Amino acid sequence: MTTAPWRDPALPAAARVDALLSRMTLEEKTAQLYGVWVGAATDGEGVAPHQHDMTADHDWDELITHGLGQLTRSFGTAPVDPALGAQALARAQRRIAEAGRFGIPAVAHEECLAGFTAWQATAYPVPLAWGASFDPPLVEEMARRIGRDLRSAGVHQGLAPVLDVVRDPRWGRVEETIGEDPYLTGTIGAAYVRGLESAGIVATLKHFAGYASSAGARNLAPVRAGVREFADVTLPPFEMALREGGARSVMAAYNETDGVPASADPALLTELLREQWGFTGTVVADYFGIGFLQTLHRVADGPAEAAHAALAAGVDVELPTVKCYGTPLVAAVRAGEVPEELVDRAARRVLLQKCELGLLDEDWNPEPTGPVRLDSPANRAVARRLAEESVVLLDNPDGVLPLGPDTRIAVVGPRAADALAMLGCYSFPSHVLPHHPEVPLGIEIPTVLEALRAELPDAKVAFAEGCAVSDPDTAGFEEAVTRASEADVCLAVLGDRAGLFGRGTSGEGCDVTDLRLPGAQGELLDALVATGVPVVLVLLTGRPYALGRWHGRLAAVVQAFFPGEEGGPAVAGVLSGRVNPSGRLPVSVPRVPGGQPWTYLQPPLGLAGEVSNLDPTPLYAFGHGRSYTSFAWEPAESPEAEIGTDGSYDVTVTVRNTGERAGAEVVQLYLHDPVASVTRPDVRLIGYRRVELSPGEARRLTFRFHADLSSFTDRSGRRVVEPGALELRLAASSADVRHTARLTLRGPTRVLGTERRLLCEAEVSAAG
């Protein structure tokens, strides 16, 4: 029997897809442009915005006769045994392939923000913790493991990473971001993409673009960012993840920017993304995002008009389920209201990606090829290491930490004995299991209390909850104060409860008016400090909180951003000294609750000054973190130098561990541009390198700065390198500069294209 041309892997993918498209009806082509979400709840307690009023039942058997573009969250909708789920997915894929004329299966997608969002899958630290690690290779290894688990279960596409840059930490989804700096976000995000794609999974960049810049930090609120902020802060992480990571999909964001919804913006999704950046993959809608053009944005008067606007802009796939790209789109095309060429353009992109994934091959087989085990010991080892590297020691002025082995310890606080204190809102136990209270967690998650008792078996550990996470009730304070008064040291374990749409204190739709600790936790901390017993504050949160009220009154402060299933042992290891803390802040920690919105990327008028009585200077700066050892920085001699506006320059420093413990230093390189044609951030990160050092060991770090890294968007919207003076600042944080190299760029202003240098490579060598 002759093999159909679209099934022949010996032919070029484009030829295979053209042969297939030429034989497909309009209904068969549009069927490739939407997903179906089986089992999605409609009771108002969903996991996506407006799920209750945007989800409709469909006749599955009738729907799949035309084919199907995507299957939505077969594992991430309800608890399912992974092995049984993989078999059920394979059966569904065979039914889809057998029902249509061309035997085309669907792309199965899942959330994988902090691990595969499935029951019994490893819950890794959240992205904000990835940023705190400043360790792209480790994040890449984590993502590779996530990708392998997705593949083993029959999944093809992962909806991650989030590349939104934090602009206001009151926003609920800060926990899902990598931080407040575009360079850190881009380099860590690109590493995640490389790991996921290396396992054969299509990585999906979200949310493109501007979502985190919402007015007032409200979820889905309008974005009023200017052209230069958009170009220089919002977009670079996406460009980096495409060019340096190789992502094959992009998710159009919910937001509007200056009145134009992202899902209906051809300047963003076609002109920039495809024509300028050269992207050839698929653009998918955020869940219900196309329907929202009608219902929330009101730029379309019906599903067909919404479909037309999204297709014309460049959205190829409607997720999570069919609403606009099905019958309304077919009718509009037949009526001559929507050009069929738009359907063909999107269908070609979808089918090319299916071809890449092997879904059009003659020997395609959906059956699992091996055991489906989603929380292996190797996974947990990576989760542990990333959790350990992400814990930030903010302060330890009197050396109370690490704790002695036989200390009397009072552990107080609502996050100390709750396994969910470790997890962000997109981990399965926090995301889905609240709707299934009868189902166990599915994975082992030691709490801080349990881990500390295991870590310090000779210590006398007492516990009192003190208060709930968000309840203002103070009835438990008396017991907590009593336990603290009886101890040598009190650990106040406070923080967030992840949830969705107001069902938590952090997470999607859990935005806050200010940055006070939730509920009565601040008052509990006041009561504990008043005992006179040394208090170590341990924070398990999804965002930074204002800590100036207790500055100088605490024995130590430890910050962990939802550190995952191994977070309890990681935090306990830092407290005991088994782990030397090496995390660095990916977001600034404010001094006062109302000192925001603020990030360190401020031009002069955004900094403290005599023009206002309000001082936005953070309590702990971006990049800050302490260690149990000490490091000496020995910069190379660097007299003032001149390079061309297309030139490069090496900045070198030797870092030596001068303490008695092995540890890791994070060397950061910042750019200060004294004079430019538009206002610039006072400093911004352009390079960094984490370096592990034994006691007495020294390593030489060389940052290879290229003039392209000084570029910015000028008044005309061009990206330029301008001649003039620059300062390259080697620093331990954005506020702790250790050495400055002064450069002068000579030559003409250079206008850069998309081939500009994005990275500042750092070479580590033996110290001479």
C-alpha cells in the first residue's frame, strides 16, 4: 500500500503539510485550531478565569470526526493515577486518529510551571526560587526532568515558563515569575526552555506580553506601559528565550496595552514576533483569551468577530476548549467575512509542529514506552538542590544562625506544620486538590517542623501555630508567646498560602492592596519579639513583604519562595548549618508596605530624593543575600578604557573564600549609564555568575562585556548604542558595589537589529 505523502518522514515537513492541507475541508482545518477540555468544572471554583461561564459541553464523538488540535490537561484537571492516565490518554489519541479521515492525533498539553501539574508528580520550587538560585544550569536540569516526565505520560507541550518581569509585587502571580530584572528572567527562562525542549517538549512562553505591568497590580487589569518600558523591560526575556532557548510556542497574554488586547494585536504577534524576530512556531491563546475579546475587552461583537481578530493578529490555537474557532469561524469563512487564508496560515503552523513531533508519521504510536513514574528519587534530588540554593539569608547580625544541635527551640507560626506552605498555586496539590479534599497529596512533603526535628534530633523543639495565615484572629497568641518564652530561640515561620482567584494570599487572582504580612502574622511577630527571646523570622512566601517594622529587632531573617516538596529539609538545613545559604534576592524587599510599586530598575526620579518625603529605597536590595562564610573580592587593575560602540571589554575579578566553610558567591555585573538621550535605570544587571568555593579557594571570573549590552530604545523607537561614558559595576547586589570599571564608548551611534548580543558570558578559571 502506498504511504500517503503527509505520512512519509522522508519528505520535507513543508511538503507533507502542503499535501495534507490541500485535501482538508474547512471544518477539518479549523478543527486543528482548537483544543478540548474534558472534565473542566463549571461550578465557579475553577482553575482558569471565567471557567464557569466560558466552558460548554461538547459532543466528543461528533467533534473528533473532523480531527482535533489539542487535548487540554488530561492530567491536570482531576487526580488520576499517572500510569492509568497515560493509558487513558493513549486510548483517547487513538480514538481521535481513527475518527478523522487523515489519522491525525492531538497535541496534548499540560501546565508545568513548577513541575508537571499532575497527581504524584514532583513539586519543584516556584520560578521566583529559580531566580533566587542564580543558577541557570540547575534550572535547565530541572526542566529536562520535567520534560522527560511529560513525555513519558504522552504529553507534547508544556505551558511554561512565565517570563513576565515583576513591576509591582502586590500582583498575585509574582510567585510564578523569575524576578524583577529582565536579564535574570531571560537567562533563567532560556535555561528552562532548553531543558524542556531537550526532552522533546514544546515550551510555551507566557504571557506575551506585558501582563505583569497591570495597573494597580490587579490581575487582567489594563497595562499602561510606555514604548520604552515595553521594549527594554517586558520584551527582552521573550527574545532571549526564543533565541537562546529555542522555544517553539508563545502564549498570547490576557492584557491590553494602551487599549489594544494582546490577542488582537498583529503588531505584537505577527510584525514583531514573526517578521522581526523570525519565530516560526505556534501562538496559542491563554485560556478563553479569544472569547475574552468579546466578553471582557469588548472589541468584538460575537465569537466569529473575536475569531477573526485573533486569527488576523496571529493566534493559531484556541485554548483550552473550542468556542470561537469552531462553528462560528466556519460560518464566517463561508459567509465571506473571514478570509480562508487566515485559517490556512494557522493550520499550516499547527500541522508543521505536529509533523516535528512525529504525530503525522506512519509509525506513530501513543502507547507509553516505559513506566510512568513522576516523582523519582533523582527528581527529588534536583528539587532538594534547587530548594537549598534558593534559600536567601537576608540577615544574621549576631550570628544566631546556624542553630546549635541541642538548642531549645520554639517553632511558631501558621506555615511551620503545613505541607502546602512549600507549594505555589500551580503545583497540583494547591491547584487541583482543594477541589478533591478526600484525595491524599500523592507526594511526600516534609514540613519545616518535621524537617527541623529530623535535622536537629537532640534539640528540644516545641510548636504552637499562633494564628492562621489570613484570619485576623489572635486567640492563639498566648500559647505561642508561652512556647517562645520557654525557649533559647524562637523560629517564627510565617508567609503565604497559595491559591487561585482570592482563595489564597498568593497566586493567580490573589492580588493585595499593600505588602503587609497576611492576616494577624505581623501582630504575632510583634508579640514574639516582645518576649525578649531571639526571634528568627523564616518566610515561606510567593512575594516579598515589607519587613522594615522589625529591622534591627530580629536575630535573623530567612526568605524562601515556595521551595517545593523538598523545601522543608532545605530550610532546616540552612537553619542547622548543614546548608550554607547562597540564594540571592530576585526581587527587592521593601521597608514599608506602601513603598511600592517599586523595583530597582529606576531612573533618577524613581530614587529617593528631596523632591518627595517618601523614600522607596528597599530594606534589602535586588541581588542581596548573606552566607555563613566570607568572601574577598580582588579586582584586576582596570584603568579607564576606551572601546568602540561595536567593541568589547573584559572585566575581571578574583573571588576568594576567606571563611571556614565551603560556600557559593554570586558575582553580579551592573551597568550605569551616566548620560543618555532618554532617562535610564540608575543600574541594571547585565551579567552574573555563581561560583562555588572551598575554604581558602579562589577563582578568577572574567565577564566579556560587549557594547551591545548597553543598548536601549531611543526616542524614535530604535534600539541604539550611544557613544559616551559607562560604568561597569561588579557587585554583590544592586546596592553593594565592590569594584567599578569606567569605559568610554567612541564612535557613531549604532542602530541594532535582532542579531545583537544578548548575553554577557562569564569565564571562570583558576586564580593566578
